[in-house]
Amino acid sequence: MDFLLDNFVALTVTGLSLGAIYALVALGYTLVYGVLQLINFAHSEVFMYGAFAATWTVYAMGGRAGASTGAVIGYLLAALVAAMAFSGLIALLLERVAYRRLRKQNAPRLIALISAIGASFALAELMGLRDKVADFLGLGETLRPYVRGARNSSGFPEIIDTTPLFTLGDYDVTNIDLLVITSALVMMLALDLFVARTRFGRGIRAVAQDPESASLMGVNSDRTVQLTFLLGGLMAGAAAVLYVVKIGSIRFDTGFLLGVKAFTAAVLGGIGNLRGALLGGFVLGLAENYGSALIGTEWRDVVAFTLLVVILLFRPTGLLGESLAKART
Amino acid sequence: MLRTTMTWRVAATTMAAGLLLTACGGTTSDEEEASDAAGGGCAVSLGFFGALTGDYAALGQNIKNGVQLAIDQYEGDCDVTLEEYDSQGSETAAPDLAKSAIDDDAVIGIVGPAFSGESAAAGPIFAQAGLPTITPSATAPTLAENGWETFFRMLGNDDTQGPAAAAYISDTIGSTSVFVMDDASEYGAGLAGIVEETLGDDVVGTDTIQLKADDFSSSVTKVTASGADTLFYGGYYPEAGRLIKQLRSGGFDGTFVTADGVKDPAYIEAGGSATEGTIITCPCVPPEDTPEFFDAYKQATGDVPGTYTAEGYDATNVFLAGIDDGALTREAMLEFVANFEGPGVTKEIAFDDKGEPTNVVVWAYKVEKGEIVADAEIPTS
């Protein structure tokens, strides 16, 4: 208890920055669920591919420790664009290959769920076997720096030197903490505005509310579904950049646990609710850190999931509960 | 719709035919090999048991390459073939693999199992069948306490590595405030427990992380809040790489000491420049200290030996010496290994009545300029 109180600020700031990443990934689950009532379990792989895209981009640009501030910003922006583009592409591909046929044939949701799990394994293993794939295509030598150690962690080039910016309580808030939390908030705000204010956003909300009426009113529901997957992918790409900056490395199977956590965050906040995903992410990140401090680090996940069960017992629809369809602008 | 079904049928038929062909091909070549082997004076097999694919394949491949080199260099009268038992490092796969090894009568010795967990699972089966095993890498002390007559170990266990790591922390680093952390695995928690016990009052805090965890922010806070100037971590390289990176960016600037489970280039890949200057203890001899083996290995594979490659080579040579001595059954081999005394590339080899090596060495390695290099031998009591 004393430990928690003595280090409250440190645990809060690092918990929030982890929660911000959960929240960005959670948005992908919540968006797709809101529109299709489908849990896209392969979303965690969309995130993982983005993290690799970010790592490879900075590596290819020759990013290393000691770069000037201007260069670092350049690297980060390039990584962000590459990760968002790649994640968005994978998300669209996923929709096309794993879901569209099932959706057209009105297959039961359970079938789509199984398809999602299958796609998740296929994508993760493809990344884990990328050295074999490259060898098979005869590109093994050319791509060596990108495919070597395919089953181990790939380190993100150390372009950012962690420096304390200002002191809050007795914790030195670092540039990375600040970068992660503010970028996540900005992305979230942008998405919220997009869904609330634009024509495409209105389409998404309309399809979420009633797909048939929406299409009668002239909303192209296929487009809308694609757009939903794309938005989720873009958010996952942004989360991926923040993840590699904060954690420092990525591995082909990282998506699994992070996906489960992000999904938890989405449910915690109320699945189908964008602001709920944000709140859920932050609550989960904080709960994990406070729980580790109070009970012990080995109980971290237990604390997180116990919290989920308790909250769902009292609020079965999650903290905010309100669905995407009913969201007011 | 009809067309689709037809296409699938054709594809399925083709695939089935292909499978059949492959299956036939496999059988033929097996028979040929068998008859070839029977043509020699005597034919026996040695097995390698460990991860050759999967997440921990790097360690298994290192050892297998040493085993392979020893067999390639062998010039005796017998035909010695290597049987590979790829466990992927999994405890659940180990018993079945062990059964298939004991069912093959030609196999008279096993190099492995490589990990402590799979050794614990497969050990009773080998013991029952009387098939001698020499592990080149499993370090859990309890493995030798089960009364398995077939268990032999080529390296010092964690009861020597743990105190040696503790001695290095107290004597060489001179630290009196140490934080001890582990990953709750059989190996990591066991080793960290021994270090903690040996250091006694110098331990200012402990923490346990989870395998595959990626964010360690609360652990980092615990370490920095404890004021420790040295941290010992018992675990494997994936977590160690992420941990040291986050410790450094979280403001911990003390010495990071860890053990053989981290001694792999993948640790530096994951941890980057944060790994610089970190200490890794290992009951293994630096490759530079075994120049003959080092050169032979480099010539044969074009690569430098990895962690425990030399131990795998030594273990295989014990079996090969047995074959030369006429120990062509499991019973004879077991007796030969138990009484073996002779020089190996890593140490003077001999086993005590529990199967532990009588000579053990523990070395401290250091990360310098992105490479794991030998630092100093740690005296063991």
C-alpha cells in the first residue's frame, strides 16, 4: 500500500501511456462490432503488421541513436504513415478474404468468428515464417535484415533518447510518456470527430443502427463496412508506432496477448462505443499498474480480468454502455 | 457452382495422389538407408532430443550442430546415424518423443533433452528403458535427484550457477543492494531463488514478471523505488531484452546481471544498446578457450559455435568413445558412460553417482559493442 502511494504518479503516468495503446487498438474492435456485431479477432494481427511496418521503415531509412530532433520527427512521421497504411491494407484484405463471402451469404456470426480466429493464426504465422517465405521467393538474401530471426523479437531502431521533460510529484515524465498519451488522445479525437461530423461517419452510424434502412436511404453498406475496417486498421497502425516506441521491440506473436487486453478494454468501456474504448483502455492500463503495485506483478492479468468481471456484473453493457448507433453528436 | 465443385474435386484428387507418391517415395528411401546401414560392420544410432523448430529452436540448433560435427568426425568401425527428436522445447510433446526413441532399438544414447522442463517429463521414460541420456544444457538441480540411473549432465547445474552469480554480484561488482527478478518459469524462478538466498540481506526487493509480458512499467517503478544498484534477472532472452530496455529508459542505471537463458544474440536484438555492459553468467566455456574445436567447427559449418554447441559435441564424443569400446547395447553404454573419465573440449569429463559432472566451470560474459564476450571465470566453491 505504501509503495502504491509513494509511487502513485509514476504508476499513473506509465499506466495511462500503456492504456492509451490499448485504447487505440480497442477502437478497431469496437468499430467493427458496432457496425457488424462481429468480433474481429484478427484485429490484433492488423496491429502487429503495423508495428513491423514501422520498424522496417525506420530501419530502411537508416534511423539510429543520436539523430537530430528534426530527423527523429521525420522518422516517426514516416513510420506512422507506413504503419497506418500497412495496417489499413491488412484490415481491408481481412474484410475481403475472411468476412465478405460469409457476410453475403448471411452465415451465422459464429462462423465469422471462427474465420476470424483462423485468419489471426494464419497472419501471425506468416509473419513468424517470413524468412522461409522470403527464401521460397528467392529474396532471402536481399531481405535478410528484415526477415532474419523471424521467430524472435525485432528491435525498433533506437531513434528516441528517453529524456525526462518535467517532474510531476516525484516522477520525471519522459518524452515517450508524453508522446504516447498525447498522440493517442489526438488520434481518438480525430476519429470521434470523423464519425460524428462527416458524411462517411453518418453512414457508419446509419449502418450500425439499421443496415437495411440505411441501404434503402442510399448508404452503400459494402463501402461502409470497408471504411469501418479501414478506420480500425488506421488506428491500429498508430497504436503500433506508439507501441514500438514505448516497448522497443515487436514479435510475430505479440498481437495475441495485446489483442486480448484491447478487446477487454473495448468490453470494459462498452463494446460498440468509441469513447468507451478510450475510457476502457485507460482504466485497464491503470488497473494493471495499481494491481501490480498492490498485490504483485505476477497478478497483473488477474487484476485486469477480475476488474472486467466485476464491472460486467454490475454494468453488463460496460462502463459507458451506449452503442455506436445511438451515439449523439 | 458446379464448376467450383469440379475444380475442388480435381484439386483434391491431385493432392491425394501427390501425397500417396510422397509417402511411397519416403518408404523406399528409408528401406534403402536401412539396408545400407546393415551392410557396415555394425550400425547404431545416437539421438538428439531438443527444440529444432519453434520459438526456442536457436538453442536446439546450436547443440545439434555440435552433435553433428562429432558424428561427422567419427572414424570408427561402426556406422553411426543421428536420429533427431524435435521436441520444440515442449514438455507435453516430450513423453511421446521419448517413447519413440526407446522403441527404436538402434538408438543407444541420447544427447539431450535440452531444457529442464522437457527433461523432467521425459526422464522417467528413459530411466525405465535404460537408455542413457547426457544433457548438454538442462540446469535445473532437481533433475539429478530423481534416482534416474540414465541421467547425465555435461554442465554445472543452477546450484553452482546461482551462487556463482551471487558471488560475482558481491565480489566483482561489490554491490550490497540487489533487486532480484524472475519470470516464474521452472528455470528462472529456481535460479533467482538460489541467488536471492545466497545474497541474503543484500536483497532489497524482489518481483516476478510473466512470460510473454511486454510492458514492465510497474516492475521498473519497483526497481527504481528500491534504490538497488544491481538487478539479477532469472529468465529467458525475449523478456530480458524488453526488460532491460524499459529499465534503462525508466531511469535504472545500475548493473544488470542475468544468466545462461539470456545468452543468445536475440537478447541484444530485442534490447538494443540498453544491453551494453550487462553481465550474463553461464556454466559454459567461452569458444575462444577451445581453439581446436572452434576452428574445426568453423571449417565444417562456416559459422562460429553457439551457446552449448561445445557441450553437445562433448556429450556425443562420450557416446562415440563408448561405441569404439564395444558398448553397442544400451546396457553396455550406460555402464560405459557412468564410468567414463577423459578429456573433453569443455572440461575433464567424469560423472558422479547422480550423473552430475565432477568438474564444473561458470563464466561471466559481458555485452560489449553488441556482442556477448567472455569476461572472467567465476570461481566455484
